[in-house]
Amino acid sequence: MSAPKGVSELSVPADERPKDAAASRAATKEEGTPDRRRRRGWVTITLFLLPAMVLFFLLVLVPIAIAIYTSLFKWNGLGGPPTNFLGLDNFVRLFEDKIFLGDLQRGLILIGLSLVIQLPLALAIAMLLNQRMRGRALYRVVFFVPYVLSEVITGVLFTMVFSPTRGLANQVLDLVGLGNLATTWLADPSMVLYSLFLVMTWKYFGFHMILYLAGRQGIPRELTEAAEIDGAGGWKAFWYITLPLLGPTIRISVFLAVIGAVQLFDLVWVLTEGGPIHGSETMAVTMFQQGFKRYQVGYANAISVAMFLISLVFALGYQRYVLRRDTEGAITVMRDQR
């Protein structure tokens, strides 16, 4: 309540005095307008992102640009910048190179085997380890340990396992009475790719198993219990409830498996170096041999650009046609939370 005219302002209690207009304007000015606060927020975000963007530019975009540029030249990687310009001849050579075309075929075989055998195996073990059983925590650790090992250690280990003379694989076959199946696992051109896939499965299925196990534990137990009450057996509950709800996890697992098969290098190099007779060679191994063994860096960079384009096209197509529903659902949830 304001004081009557003629009454001194000092006679009004301090808590009932009108706010000073100058102080109010100063506070408003200090807080700033909405546009000014928005600009201040963008400046803060930019300062936090700047170091990461600089590293991304220097360590990702610049090497990609250099690889694309040098793939247009005939260059051995030594001396100064390349000068013998070839245009797209290195890329034309790719489609005439039987080794590179074989790399594409072998890559497709590894991808197909991964999707048909490795991922279903990981899913089955994940469903098994989700059940109540004694020692399941130990089993989870044991199955996941191979993924923790480096590719070099894994390659050296299986070089000894697949040794044709004293290798564990042939000894086990002899022990169980299947000695006639013993073979030179890594020296037979018709067998080496499948031997490589066995090593890949042993190495990576634990990673996919953990993904599926995490996805399964995120499914409410009430859904499967309701299905069982309605008379659905274990297989029907899995097929109609668990598997559809695991869809986002499975799609991410498939994406990682495909990209990993396209970029496979170190495991192959330690095991076979791409041999015998290019039987286990991949695009990454061919790129390494062309660049660091034969000093055809321009052609090697053309292979690297081809690998990049294959991965990019697959990633964009997979995002557009397979992961679209998952990303749209995530965006919808974020908007609802706002």
C-alpha cells in the first residue's frame, strides 16, 4: 500500500516501499534479452565443441582429403608431393584388379557368415545367460574375455591352435575320433577363409552377446509373464515379444558386424598376411600391401577411398531405411521429455 500524499517516504516501512525503477532496469539489463542469452548460449556451446572439432578436422577430414587427392596420382609416397597425375585411372584399375574384386567377394562371404552364424549364436547364448542358473556371472565373463584380448594376441594364439603338426585343433579332432577331418587350416586356400571366420566368431561374439544381454534385460519381465499367463510357451514368447523388442539392439549389432568385416585388417595380417594365394585377403590387407610393400601409394589410397565410400554408402542407406524408425522414436521421446 502506497503512502498518502504529503507523508514522508521515510515513514513507510522498507518492505512496503516501491521498488526502485533504476535498480529494476539494471537487473533486467544484466540478465539480457532472450536473443542475447541465446547468443551467449551458442558461444558457450561453440567454445566447448571447438577442441573436438579441431581434432576431428585434423585427424579425420584432412586425412580423407589427402587420400582422395593422392589417389588421383601415380605416387610411391616418397619425396615431395605427387606430380604424375592419372585422374581416375587408379579407380578404373580397381574394377580390373582380380585381387580387389576377390576382396569384395571374400568380404561378402564374411558378412554373410557373420549374419547367419555369429550373431544368432551370440543371441542364443545371451538368452541362455539371461536365465537363472548357477555361475552365470562367471559364464558371462568367460564368453566376453576374448573380445578384451587384442587382435594381435588372438592372431598369435590361433596360429598355434591351427598349426598342422602340433595344433590344438587337429589334436582335438584326433581325440574325439575325427582325425580324418584334420587339415592345414591356414595353408589351404579353400579352407583359410572359414578358419578366419572361426577366429572372428571366437573373438567378437562376446561383444554382441553383451549387447543382446543388455537389450534383453531392458525388456520388462511383466510382458513375458503376461504372455505365459495367456498360454504362450517359451518359444512363442521369445518370437512375438522378446525378439521384436530386441529389434533396435539387433539392428545396431548388424551394423557393427558389417562395418567391422569391411575394415578387417589386423587379425588377418597376423594370422595369414592375406594368404595363401590371396585366400584370406581383405580390402584393408590389399591396401596395406600396395602402399607399404609395393610402394604404390596412389593406388593404395584409391583402395582406401573405395573402402570409405562403401562404408559411407552402407551407413547412410542403413540409417535411412533400417535405423530410421529407431532414430525417429528417440527424437519423439526427447521432444516429449521437453
